[in-house]
Amino acid sequence: GVLEEAPENTIYAYELAVEQGAKIIKVDVRGTKDGEAVIIKDATIDRTTNGRGLVGDIFLEEIKIYDAGSWLDKRFEGEVVPMLREVLRFAKINDLKVILDVKEQGLETGILALVESLGMMKKVYFWGVLSNLREIEPSLVGPDLVFITPEELTAGNIEQAHSQHKDVMTSLLNCDDMGKMREVMKKGPDIILVDFPAVASEALGSKQKRRAIRRIQKRSPLVTVPFDGRKYSRPEDEMFLAETGRSSIDLLDPIGTLHDLLLGVSGGGIDEMPAGSSREASLRKEVRELSRDLHEPGLSERGFFGKFKSKLTKGMSDEEADESRMAALEMTSLPSFAVVPQLVNALNSKRAAVRDNAVWALGLIGDYSVMPEIAGLLVDKNEEVEVRRDAAIAFGRFRQTGATILLREELVEGDIPPVRYDVARALGEIGDATVVGVMIRVMDDSAVDWRIKGACAGALGEIGDPSAVTELGELLMENTGRPFSVWTRYRAAWALSSMGEDSLMVLLAALRDDEELIRRKSAWALIRIGPPAIPALVRALRDPYARVRERAALAMGWIGDSKAIPSLVRSIYDEDFKVRQAVVWAIGHIGGVRADKVLAELVDSDDDERIKEMAGEAIAKKSKKYKGASR
């Protein structure tokens, strides 16, 4: 992906990475409940979509409805969790290789069949639980892969791997240092795993600004448009219902059939009927776990979101539970006036799964007239965690400020961390600025889990109230060493960048932090702000700390605004070599007549041969006229 520019594991991220020069993409593969391969890193969808739940407990038809982009920024709204077949199709039409990092067992047969059917076997590296697949199945053709750390990347190790017909991959994740990238590249690996492909392309000396790509048609998530059901146009929808045929339900009584399935009723029974026997679990082929730790910024979130023992499907067979969920999903596509009363009735079911499916469907429908009924589920301390979480998510989908007081109280006084996490997300979707003070207090509370703080930071970014910039800056610069603090600070940096010029002073202060991670996050936040950040970065070029001046010059180069050239020229003879290096690169990256003139003068007269070489390389990228200057 493109760590600082796009939501992870989305088609948009892959498109952008390839445009910036990536020739191989690595994807994280998991299986849905019905065995479909989808692209997502975490075991749950909670962090990177607007839904909740374990990937393995969700059917493909459900996971397809969730938005996988807006959690990071509203401009990515509409991105979805991609299916593996979509990513492979994108790779095929753009002549890419793909590293399939399969996170769990049981998907082997389906993945192999899919790869083969698309004619991609020679373009795919199997990784994760399938990393030894070619050893198990020697008949499989195509590339094989071995991982070697940058520290162990020697000519001997590379030669040994190549003698075994394996390509060598190393990892430079969480690194945007062009110098370090060049050092590793010179060692000769075949693949370097990066999350800053544009920086890697620069390190390779690529002359191509953007690579043209072919796009695939994207799916869209279910769009929820809040409305008051009491004002709904009944005659028009009755006509629609009469004309709608669905082969999976009784056409003479579609609503009644779906209602029975929702309640777990089959054959005309009642809601409290005893559960049937569970279906046998499918046999899984044993494949030895060989996943390597590549130091990726993922989250081990299952313990947080799933630590409360669920009683959701108690009293229901697996088949009844699945049918209930799918019936609820079917009901969301039917006219609201007909299904909302049935769903509201189901909120009183004695079965927790039925209540959960009903509140989930009501949230997807977006009829905010049912908020009073859903409020009772959210605040009920005896209710199942999943039901309360889906009630909170539903309020977010309604986007009604009338729910703010209730949600605010639950955020502050709530007793279940995952529920508070979803309440924070809901408040961000509603966008009511009256909750800013409450969210700041929650972020300041040392007893609050970091995931909740991250959700608050994201919500503050969606609200966009500049009164929160100081506290977001403090969260960004918090150095606790806790596992989730990196992700939380990531959210804080994105929130600050969404506030534009109001956050500049805070981000400049973060550039001076002792921790490299914080300096990197703040620099890319300034880059996202773009040209309005140039005056602040000009001031940073005069900072007493060389590392701040270096970061400022690099940021100005990535922003690419020609107005920065005069200030960069004044810093061209900085006393620190790394700063000079960054300034020369930035001038060359921005380009233009004045930039070419300055670089040519450096080639002709600078005392430092390294600077001469850099200036010549920059000219060579921009103009064939000066190509000989780099030799």
C-alpha cells in the first residue's frame, strides 16, 4: 500500500502504488465464512471498515457492503474490502507480480484454482501459510521466494537463494529514507517490501513521474442515506415490492418469509424453538505455519474486540444463525415501510442473535425514526456486547445530532471498551462539534485503551474542529511504547492534516521530537496539507536542529510547489550535508527553469563532489540536454 496516502489493502492503494512505480504488490489474504478469499490484514474488520466482526464469521455478501476507506479520510469513502479475484485481475491487466500473504489455513484449494484460472501461476508468490506450497507441490510452476533481513542481505546469501531458483525479498517497511533504501538496493535483492513506493522510485533514480495504469471496475459499498420512515412514500414502494421477485423466498409472502428466517423460525415454528444440530465443520488441510514477521504496522486486535465471551447464537444452530443474518441483509433491500416494523418487532426477541441482526439491518436501512428503540439496546448493561456495538454503529449511520447526548454519555461512562470504540466512531460520522471537549478528555485519560483513543482521534479529524489540534498533537507525540500507540498516533497525524493550516504549528513542533516515527508522521501530515504548509516549512528551514531542516526540505520537495524554490535555494549551502542533500533533491524534484539553472550551477562550481553528482542526476531526470552532467 501507500502508507501515508491511502487506506491499506484497498484497490485505490494498489492503483496509487503502481502509479508510483511498484511492479509487485503484496496482499494480505483471509477467508470469509463462506470460504471466499478477501484482502484484509486484521482478523477483524473493525479497524479498517465501518463494520465489526471476525472476517471468518462474516459471509462475503455482508463484507461487501462495508466501507473500507472513510475510516481514514472522507475522500476515500466508497472503497471496499477487495476480493482476491479483483486484485489478481488488476495485477494481470497491469503486468504485475503478486505476493499472496495468506493469513490462515483452509484456503489453499480455492486460491490455487483461482490463480490457475486467471493464468497467473507464473506471476504469483505464495507466502504466509502457503510459503512452502511449491515444496509440497513440485509440479507447480512459477516464482518462489525467500525472505532475508536487510542486516543478513549479503552477496553469499543472495547467491545461495538464486542457486535454489528463489527470488530474494527484504523489508524496509516504516522507512522513507532514500539513502537507506539505496544502500539496501545496492546489495542486490529482487524485491524490497516498502510502504513508500514513491520514495523507493526516487531512490532507484526513476525518471518516470507517474506510471499509466489500467483500472478495474470497482464495487461500491451499501450507501446508507438517513431518512425518517414516517415521511416515506408508501404507494411508490408498494408498487416496487409488488414487482420484485426473489427466488430464495416465498414470492407470495416475501416479508413474512424473511421475518421467519430472521427469527430463526423454519417450518412455522416460534421464536423460542429449540436449536437444531450444528453443521459439521469442513475439514482443513494442514499446512505448516511459516509466516515471517516483516515488522508490518498491523494490529493484534482480536483480544480487544473479541475478549468478551459471546452468547449471541445461544439456542440457535449454525444454520439458523446464518439464515437469520442473511434474512436481515435481504430485508435491507426491500421497501422500508414494509420491513422496518418487522425489524423493530424483532428487537424484542429473546434470542440475542435476532436482536443483533435486527438492529444491524435497521442501521443499514438508515431509518432514524427507530432511534428510541435502538437506544434501549445501547444503554442496557445486561445486553450482549455485539448487540450494543451494532446499536452504536447504527447511530453513526443515522448521522443525527439528536443522538449525540446519549452517545457522549456512553463514551465517557461506558463499561465495555469495544462499545466505547464504536461510540467514538459513531460520533465521528455524526460530526457534532459539541463532543470535541468530551473526546479530548477521553484521549487525556491514561486509563483509556489506545484503540479508543485512536477512534477519538479519527472522529476529531472527521469533525474538523481546530480547537482539538493541541491535544491531537500531544497524542501524536505521546511515547508510551504500547502496542497500539503507533496506530493511535497514526490516526492523530491524519486528523491534524485534515485540519489544514490550523494544525501547522503543532506539526512543526512534532518535527522536533526525538522519536523518528513522530518526525516522519508529522512530515507526511504536512505533505498532505500541501501548498498551505509551505510558509511553515520555510520557517522550519531555519530551525536550529538539522533533522528538522532536512525533513522540511524533503516535505517541500514532495509537495512540489514551485513557490518553495527561492527558500530552498537560500538553504543550499546549509552547514549540514544531509540538509544540503535534501535541499538539492527537493529542488530537482520540483523542477522548472529556475531549478534547472540552480542545479546546473552546482554541477559546474560546487566544491562537494557528492552534491555535484546529485545535482547532475536531478538534471538528467528532467532534461536530456543535461544528461551528460551526471557522468
